[in-house]
Amino acid sequence: MAQTAGYSATALSKAAAGTHLPSLAVTLAYVRACGGSVPEWEGKWKETREASALAEPRDDRMQPPYQGLARFEPDDHDRFFGRDALVQTASDLVKEHRFAAILGPSGSGKSSLLRAGLVPALRTQTEHLTAIRIITPGAHPLRTHARALEPAPGDGDTVVVIDQFEEVFTLCPDPAERAEFIDRLLTVRDPASRLRIVIALRVDFYGRCAEHRDLADTLPSCSLLVGPMSPAELREAVVKPAQAAGMIVERDLTARLISETKDEPGGLPLLSHVLLETWRRSRGRTMTTEAYEAVGGLHGAIAHTAETVHAQLTPDQAELARALLLRLITPGEGAADTRRPAPRAELDLAAAPGDVDQVLERLARARLVTLDDDTVDIAHEALITGWPRLHTWIEDNRERLRLHRQLTDAARTWQELDHDPGALYRGTRLATTEEHWASSQQHSLTPLERDFLRASTAARSRAHRLRQSLVAVLSVLVVLASIAGALALQEHRASQRKYEEQEGRRAAMAAASLLASSSGRERVLGMKLSVAAWRIASVEETQAVLSQARFVQLTGDRLSFPQEMNTRGLAEGDTIHRALFLARFTSMTYGTSEEEADMAHRICTYFGGPSRREWTSILRTPYRKVC
């Protein structure tokens, strides 16, 4: 049979033993040697392989040799392989510079290098170091980590490792706090500070560092760029963790992983995840190519895991998972999307908190998210690009996500300011937010965010009612002012009329006195004054003196009115000249009769005054010149 099949007797006996699934080539050779149907057994082999690969994964309580999407922590350094040379270079950099930066693209292994490589290496230098601290900036880096940036008691230096430094640009909304935090970090360049700072920064945010002049000047001389792993380093990362756990990685699988990962930008989290899923699906002590292919390979493993978890959720849980994952992402503005660590309390979106706990537990068990103390975070940003469903959710809600991040920050600020009304939304921001989150669509908001929106809406309603009240009050004031103005005008006219009547009576008394004089000159003056008195005010007294003037013997004097006040002459000149002067500017608008107009016309005609038609026109318009 061995001669017929072309394989050794040992290979054929292992295939027949049933301890593990033989390769397809060995299986088909065995079938041909036995005279069986090749197509039939090929189909059976594929079904068996799929069933074997998709069998129940290993118990989650077992310690896996690989991290998956989760980063390595300091306690994982015994499973951190392939970076020995880079760890040594980073350690030397920290010794030489009090401020150092580890740069690299997303997925290059910066966080794991710092935590599982550099930190354990620095711990061996206890004679020079007092303490080592690991922080991430968060939304308020200076306020949150002020104490962490103080040196620990002792003579040695304190090393502060700042992972995910790009959060200074993506999560911190206050440019002033950001600049102050960076200034605080750069003070460690003074040896008296007894501090050493190491930051890990995504290289696509390197340009943002130019916004701070001192940081831009410092970085070039103290930076280490994390590049891709060499084939030898990749082999260590694949094989040695399995060996440490008593496992074997098929040689073909190792070669395939190295070949697919070496030219893949940011491929380390993909590699780590597919190794974890392959280990979970493998039977016995061997990690096989069949299991690797069954979980989707290097590029499909993340999507395969995420879709498997998503399919196990109920429709309500799936919608809740979507809301939770979108809340853990900050949409990029001119840069790639980034993860956003969130407090656990911020994720209480469902009516029943147990639903949130159950969904988070499912996601954490699949190592898609991490639950660290009171913080929830996406395990790695590779999930954003490696899971098409999540990527579609982000693209479909990109603008909404930006507004949501702003709403979350505004609500938190409002809470920190003890619900200060000045921190509420108003105008266009409130209207835009309401368009995206109507009352029936607020299930994706936290209680704090809903309270913030309700308070903003209530404040707008109060302001609207206040504006309406002000408009009503102003309208009433305008009406009252108009009425008051009309009354004042009427009062002014009445006062003016009363004044003119008084002046007319005084002029009439003076004219009557002059008309009774024996002097012809004074009688002529009295006739002039009677016309002036009637022009000032057509009242009973002025009408009477005007009638009296008709019977006075006329002389050759002409009627004329003075052009300016002149008190020279007779003792009663003040009254006479004042009356004659006022008559020039007074318009007869009331009490004028045709008979009185005729009388004044006859008097003025005798003295060479205007004609009847001219006089009538004079009576209707302000008087300028009578004769």
C-alpha cells in the first residue's frame, strides 16, 4: 500500500490511527490505494476539517500563550518575544535622555514594547531609579496626573511612562491645558527634577507636535522609531510563546505567518489575534494550518471573532453592543480613527444595567475590549479597520459621533461646574444636537447626557418665554409712549393756544387804548395793533377791538409790522411791539371767520396791504410779511 500510495508506511499508519486529521494529500493517497472514491472522500475530509476547526474552543480559564488584541503588560514579559534588540535600544535612550519618545504606526507594538519590554528592563536598575509609573493622558492630563508627575521619595529618579500620548490631541479638548501639560513634561530635562519621561506616540500624530515649539525642538534628538519585526523576530514571536506553553506550531503555519506579516503595516495585532484564535481552535498540542484557515487567516481572524460574538447576541444586545463600541471610538479629523477609553459609568445606556454587563463580558471574553478597573477600552485599534461591520457603523455615523463626543464633554463639564446654566447648550448647537437625538432616539445617551439636553431645552424655553414677555412689555411701553407723546403734543398745543390768547388779549387792550386816543398817530398805531391782536388770537376781545378799528378816522399812514423786537418809543411799546412781532409768525388755525378776514382786509387795503386773496392765503399759512 505504501508503494501504491507513494507515502511511507509510518505516514499511512498515523493517518489510519485516527489520533489527528491527516493532510488532504495523505488522505487521498490512502483512498486511491484502497480503491475508494476520491471526490467523495475529499468532501468528507473537508467536512471533517471544518467540524474539527470549528469545534468548541479551549476553555477560557486556560492561560493562553498569546495576547490577542490586548497589549502586553509588565507581568507578561515572560511571553514577550522578538524585541530584545529594540528593548535594549529603548533602555539606552532612557538612560541618555530625561525626556524620550517611542514613535511608531498603529499596530507596531509600541505599548507592548514599553510595558512588557522597557519597564521590566528598567526594574533591574534599582540603584538609579526610585519608582516607575505608567499613565495614559486622558481628557484632562494635567488635572488627572499632577501627582504622578511628582518624583517619588528617595535619591533616584522616577520614570513616568506615558502610553497613548496621542490622547493629548484626540481627547483633551482644552488647548491651554494641553500646552501646560506638555510644558510640565519638558521640565524634566532639568536633572534637579528627578524625573524621566518616556512617551509612546503614534507616528501619524507626529506633525501635531509641531504645534508646541519646545516639544518640536526636543523630539528629533531623543526619539526611537519602532519599525517592523524581522523574519527572525517574527519567528520568535510565533514559536516561543507556544513552546513556553508546551505547544507546537506547524512549520508550514509558521512560515505562512511570517510571510503574510512581514510586509503588513501594523500587522502585529493581527498576528497576535490570529495566533490566539488558532490556539483556541486547535486540538491537542499542535497549532495547525487548518485551524488558522478556519478562523479567517491573518486578515479575517478579527472579523471572524467579532462576527461570531455579534451573532450570539440577541437583537437588543446587538444594538447595545453597537452603541457601546461607537462610544469607545473617537472619529479622526484629518487622521485615522482612534480608540477612546471610557469610564464604566458612562456606558450605563440600557434600562437594565445587567444587559450592559453581559454584553461587555461577551466582548471582553473574545478580547475585543478590555475591562481595566473602572475603564473600558477597545483592545486595539486594529479592531476598527479589521472588522468591516464596525467600520461601516463608524462611516455611517461619523458626524453623529463627532457631535456625541462634544455632547459628552459638554455634559461632563456641566456636571463639574455644579450644573452651571452658563455651560448649557444654546442656539445652533442645541438645535443640531436635537436633530440627531430626538426624544425617541436618546437610548444611546447616558443619564447625564439626557439630563444635560433636558436642562438645555428647558433653559431655551425659559429664555423664549422671557423674550416674549419682554416683547410684550416693550410693545406696551411703545403704546404708552405714543399715547404720552400725543397727550404731550396736545398739551403743548393747548398751552400754546392759551399763551397766544393771553398775548392777543394784551394786544387788544393796548389797541383799544390807542384807538381811544386823541392823537391821530396813536389811533393809526391802534388800528395796526388791532389787526396784530386778531392775528395772534381770534378771541372775543381781539374781534371786538378789530370791529372798533373800522370806525376810527383813517390817516395816510401805512400798515406795517416790525422785523425785530424794538422797545423804544411809547411806554406801552413793549406790549405793542411784542404783539406786532408775534403777529408775523402766528398762523390762524382756529376761530377765523370770513367777516373778520374782510375786516382785516379792508384795514390793510387802506394802508396798502395785501389783496383779499393774498390775505386769505396769509391766514392759512405761517405769517411772514403782511405789508
